[in-house]
Amino acid sequence: MDMNMKTSLSLLQRQLHRRELLRAAAVAGGLATLATLSASAGSSVAQAAGSSVLQLFWRGTDAALWTRWRNADGSWSADQRMGGTLSSDPVAAQVPFTGAVHVFWRGADGSLRTRWRNTDGSWSDEANFGGSLFSGQEGPALPVPASGNDLQVFWRGGDAALWTHFRDRGGTWYAEQRLGGFLTSDPAVAQVPGTDGQVFYRGGDSALWTVWRNQDGSWSDHFKLGGVLNGLDIVAVQVPGTQVVQVFYQGADNDIWTRWRNKDGSWSDESSLMGGLGGLFRNLTAAQVPGIGRLQLFFRGADGTLWTRWRDPGSDGAWAVWIPIGGYDFGLGEDIAGGPVAAQVPGTNVLALFYRGADGTLWTRWRNPDGTWSDDQRLGSVLTGDPTAVAIP
């Protein structure tokens, strides 16, 4: 272990010790809620096309879908109830090259449900897409563009296999398709150069597995990448400015581990980024920092606070050590009850974070273009689960 990593570990250990009493008082209740609710509740973020609006969706205390949005002038709307009965995280995605936004969730009967925002700003009624989603999963995988104007959503089925639903560029949804495999986590999806999307999941042997859709529409066999995964944290993202796809996951030691797919299709060995994730639920997200091409991780640490680490462009893949941004020690300083959401504020180079605080309400802070971070701000909406990030093309 090099000196920087030893220093980071020592600081993390001291932080854990110093925050023990505060964490017990402020986060213990949040952890209890997390243990019972995180598998069936959450929030997501989507950008409404053409409106300079950042819109949030979450599961409320009444199990309905709720939303609020950030206007172009920085003001926030009031909470709005959209109805339905959710038994999983909602996830949201913009339909490629349109002004439509789809929101998906697991209904009370286990089926895949959706509503969508039309280009004129109106919302459809709730639609039942059928199928059977795995009981207790956090939600469908984040939808990704398949090719051109197509959209595809993935989920772990009631039989623990991978399932998918596909929308073509004309707006037609095709019958669900069983892709096989045996999933012990929810799937994570990334757009991979040279393919039409790649899915990653934890298999029955706790290793990382993958399957991908070829450009002709066919699917590969399921392929084992190895490793030993713990919890539900799997994040897959394209490294900015490259054709490299990097996957992050929670290892058996609860640290963040990673491996990446090179341009030629080969895979690296796995490597530890340390970090100390805070539980077996979703704590981790990755985002591209707008304007600088930086890949940055945000996560809930074992001490219950918000932490970050990043990979700078031009660094030949090197990751920064834990460095202070403001707040407590090397963290961002907030006590949070689950994983953060990261989203670019439309029309700016501002990266905003949203998360459930220890009080169960929605909080935010943001990174300004000059690299400084705002103070945290309480938005007040009451969440019953943890946030999840949605990538908007």
C-alpha cells in the first residue's frame, strides 16, 4: 500500500472514531429505515428536454410517485403528487432526440409500470407494461439509448433472470424479452462504444457478470468478469473523452473496486479504490463533471457522510487521493442516509448532488464551475428511500 493510500485510510479511521457519537444519534434511525425500505423505494433525476428544467422523482410516504423541478432561474417548484403505487425505485430517462421523458417503477402487483412526459409538457396516465419484477429489488435498471432514437429498459425478473423491454424510434414498445442469466443484484447498464448497450450484474456466485447487445440486435452469451461483490452497488460509465467503460462495485471488504473495458474489448484486472461504503444497499454513483471531462465518484461512507474521489483527464487513469473540498475532514460533510444522485444543471457547468438526509428529507449541494462547493441546502421533500442517478443523453 503506498503512502497516500495509508494516509487516506488513517484519516478515514480517525474520522470514524471522531464521528461515532454523532453518527449514532443522527444516522442510526436512518440506517434502520434503510434496512427496511431501501429495497423498495428511491428517487431519480431526469432533465426535461428543451425546458432548461431539472426534474426529480421519488417515492413518497404514501408509496405514490412524487416530483418537483428546478426552473431555469434556480427556483424550485412545490412538490407534486403523480399518483400510482410504487414498490421499487422510480427511474427516469429522456427518450433520445425527443422532448419526452419516461419514468418506470415496479407496481404493487410486481409489474413494470410507466408514465411519460410528452413534448408539450403534458403527462400520460399510468401504463402497465406487464411482466414480473423481482420482489424486493430497488427498481428497473436505468434506461439507456439502444441505437438512434431507441430506448431500452432492463430489470431482474421474478425468476432472477435478466429481462428487457424495447422502444423503437417510432414510439412502439415491443414485447418483453428474457435474456437469461441468474442475477443476485439489480442490473446496471452502460452505453459501450461498438455495442448497443452492456449490462452488468452480480451472479449467483457473487462474481461480476456481463452481457451485451450487438449492433445487429442480437445478444451475446453471459460472460463472467470475476471478483467477489457485496451489496447492490454496481455502477457502469464511459470514461469521458475515451472509448473505455469503467465499472465500479462494492467488494467483499465493502470498499470500492473497479475494472474497465479497453477500446479493443479486453478487460483489466480488478483494482481497489478503497473508500469504505456504508452498507449493503446503494451508496455509490459516478458522474462526469461538466466542462472539465472529469469522472467523479460520490458515495455514502461507512461513517454516514458524503465522500468523493475522482479521475482527472490526462492522468493516465490515476485517481486522486482523498482531498478536502470543504466540510468534515476529507468528506463533503453531510450525514446522509443513502446513495447520492448527481446531475448536471441544464445549460450550465454546475454539477448538483441530491440525497436523503438523516432527517429523511431531500437535500442538495452543487459544484460550481470554478470547483468550489456550495453549502448544503434542505429542499424539504420527504423521501422513503435512497436516490439513484439517471444519465440523460
